[in-house]
Amino acid sequence: MTSLLSDTPVSDTSAPLTEATTPTDAPPADVAPPTDNSPLSEDAPRRVRNDDAPQATATGDALLGSHSADAYAELMHEVVDALTERFTRVDAPTSANDRASLESEVAGFDLDCHGIGNVAALREADDLYARNAVWFHHPSYVAHLNCPVAVPAVAAEAMLAAINTSVDTYDQSEVATLMERRLVHWASRHVGFAVGDGIFTSGGTQSNLQALFLARENVLRAHGDSTRRDFLSRLRVLTTDQTHFSVSRAAFILGLDAEAVVTVDTDATGRMDAEALAELLRDIDETGGIVMAVVATAGTTDLGVIDPLTSIAEVCEASNVWMHVDAAYGGGLLWAPQRRHLLAGIGRATSVTIDFHKTFFQPVSSSALLVRDVALFEPTIHHNDYLNPEAEAHSAEAEPNQVDKSLQTTRRFDALKLWTTLRARGADEIGEMVDTVCDLAAEVRELLETQPDFEVLGASDLSTVLFRFVPATARGRETDSATADELVPMIRRVLFRSGRAAVARTTIDGTPWLKLTLLNPDTTVADITAVLDLVRATGHGILAGRYLESTTTEGGAA
């Protein structure tokens, strides 16, 4: 697939930007002479100077404008060339540099010195940041919910950063606001919200926070006979132990009591039990509590499972309770032809979180909160005379100011990245990529089940795989089970520090597991097999080291 930034691995991971050199001959009259801010690579083609361009200003090439457009173009060309070189040479997901050396290197830079110039600063950033980056596109990066990014979205990122639009009010954004509104309505329609609305956010954490804020305020309005303090102490948020931690943190930020987040039982697969939910709703009502929201998850972070949305919706509708679906991970399934049925019932929710920077392969950040009715956003509205005057908001010529729906004021035009991706690649191609990574996870799980020294947990609806290294001789023995527990964080740490592979770890019901999170549609079973071989070799190496240490200790004692 050619729509994601990827590489053809070769041996060198740390080639720096080429040092600029001073030419021995004077440049032609129509070419700008080299300065401190000349291109990073002297071999790169120079841009012909535009003699009619505006003259330099007092800020020189410090700020982007008509006077610095040529210098900006040269700098961007060279940065892109340098990154292109790195993408073609990356052969490991991490740098393998230890934290102490990185901390020392970072501490060595003087941030109060006189400026060193645009080119020198970007050359420095390349050597410090890009050389030591974690590369999510590498097939041995299988740790967290990070994805390789769509090429048109990366280009759009450069565009929106240069123009620097803020989409809080229409007079700062104009068409950008209209484009974002179109995307929100497009996504709402796919969710199943006939008259839905929404807002782009920085990520699932912010989307979940705002969803619970809206739930709290809308429920508060429905219970106007209570004081806010008394009301807050009675509120409850119902969710499972597999729900993202941002939900409990949002409850804390919103001033709810410590016991406000109530855990709903799950079935054997880790999905919410709808019958247990119904019983819990009855119990809370009988004891004087008020259920502010039920949070279902469409793609849990560890197990990768989807709660039974239709059954949960039926329970919530019967009790007139706000149903929020955290589909930060699984939202991309709406466009996946083989798996969109797994989200049946999501259109019956009150609000939905979708992270496009997960299963839509967007650069961070790109997320949205969607609601089924625009009126639910009313608690967010605050008017200021300098920004969105209330009198104008109620006029016939009212402008679409999105600050009325957002917790943020200044806000990036991140929607442009998704817009260009849809126009360049089409939603169907993106959906097929989502199916591809889910298919890969299923194949890897089947592969692990045939390996005598690996243990696998559960079956994901999405693209996570939980497993751990358990040597064949260790099975069934309590002491060896404890050793297997100890090996999980050790294997992860050794692999990460070596730079050879990045895997994650988690704990389910007290048992540690290694985790593969597969979000790269260009990754193959062969790539993952190589990672598993590293896990196996590392595990055996740690055990061998322990054995040698114990025999040496015993021999010395003797």
C-alpha cells in the first residue's frame, strides 16, 4: 500500500542532514547567495530568486510571510528531504539509546542563547529528535495504539501549520469551519445520528471528558429541584473494569465523588453484561442515586473487544439514561466492510468518541465527539463580546462559531488532515486497511496458539493480541507461573532498550501479559513472527542468565 509513510529498510538509522558548504565560485546572479539560512544540503537544487518578491522586513526570515516565503520553501524542502532519507534507512523502531544518555544530551542545549539560525536549528533538531525517534511505521513497533500516517494527511499537516488557522470562530477560519462542519456531519451520518452534531478534539481523553460534562449538565437540568452540591454527590457513571482510564479521570475532574464510577460486571470475554447493567441501574435508583451516564466501549485498549451495544442501548433507553460509546479505538470499523456489523447499535447512543488518529491513520491529533442532537451542546455555550457576542448569535446573520461547542478556544484545523485523506484515498480504502490489521491479529493469534512456549489470552474484535512466554517445561507448576509473570516486564524492557522491537505489557485479573497492538496494514505475519522469535530468545536468555547466576553463586558458596 502506498498511502502510508513507510520504508524500505537498510542498515543506517542515524544519517544526519548533510552539512552545508560554502561554494568556491560565486553563484549566478539569479540565484540567492548562501547565508546562515541556506538549504541544509548544498547538493539540493536551489530555488530561483524572485526579484519582485517583497523586501526583507525587520524580522527577516523569523516569521512566515510574503517576505520569507522563499526561505520557508527552501527550509521545508530540506527538512522533507532529510526525513525521506531517514524513512528509507530506518531499520529499528527505537534508537536503543538509554534514557540517561538522552537526558544528558537534551540537558546540554542552551535555550537562553542567541539564535543559531533556521537551518542550523533544524539540523540540530534532526540530529536530536529524528535520530532518536520512535518509528511507528516500522513493522517491529507493535506496542501501543500508534499508527503509520497517511501521506496526504502529513502534507495537510504542513499546510494547516503554515496557515495557522484557528477554528474557534468563523472570522478566524471561514472555509475551514465549513469543511470541519461537513466532516462532522459526514461522521455523524455513518454513526447513525440523523440530526447529529459534533466537534473535533485533541483525542479520546478530551472527547470522553466533554461527553461526560455534557451528560452531567443535561442531567442536572433535568433534576432542577436539587442543589448542585447535593446533585453531584448522587451522580453515578456506570462502566466496566476494561473502560479507558480517561473515564474515571473525567469523573474526578468534573467534581464527582470518589465512588461515583461504578463497575458493571463483564462476561467471560471482558464485555459488559447488559443484564448486570440493568440490575445495577435498578439498585442505584432504589438507593437514591442518579445515573449520569453509562459508558460502553467499542474496542477496549487491552482485550480489543466491543461491548454489546444494542443490548446496552435497550437498557439505557428503558431507564432514560445517557449512553456514551467510547469508540476511540473501534470507530474505524464503521467503514470496514468485513466488520462494520460489530458496531451495530452505536447509532442508539447519546454520544460517541472516535479517534481518527488511530484507525484512520491520521497524524496526532485528530479525534471527534459526536452527539445525536445539537441541543445537547447547549451547556458548552459561553458568550464573550470580543469573540462570539450573544446578540449576534441570535441574529439572522449568525456565524457558525465552533467555540460554542468546544471546550477549547484556540483550536487547530486538524480536520484538514482527514479531509485530504478522504479525498485522496477514499473512505473505502481506509476501511479495508482496518480490516487488514484485524485479519493480521487473527492470524497472529492462531500462530501463537500452535507454539508450545506461548500462552494466548482471549480473542480480539480488533487488532490487539495478548500473550506471554511460558517455556514448555514451566507449564502447570506454580513456581514457574510466577517466573512467567516476572518475565513479562523484563522481556518488554530488554527488547525496548535493545531497539529491536517495541511490545507493550498489561495486567488482566492480576496476571501480566505482553501485548501486540497491530495498526500497520503493511505489516505481515512474517514480520510478527520475527518479533515473536525475539520475545522467545529474550525469554530464554533471561532464564539462562538466571541459571548461570545461581550456579555461579552456588559454586562460590561451596
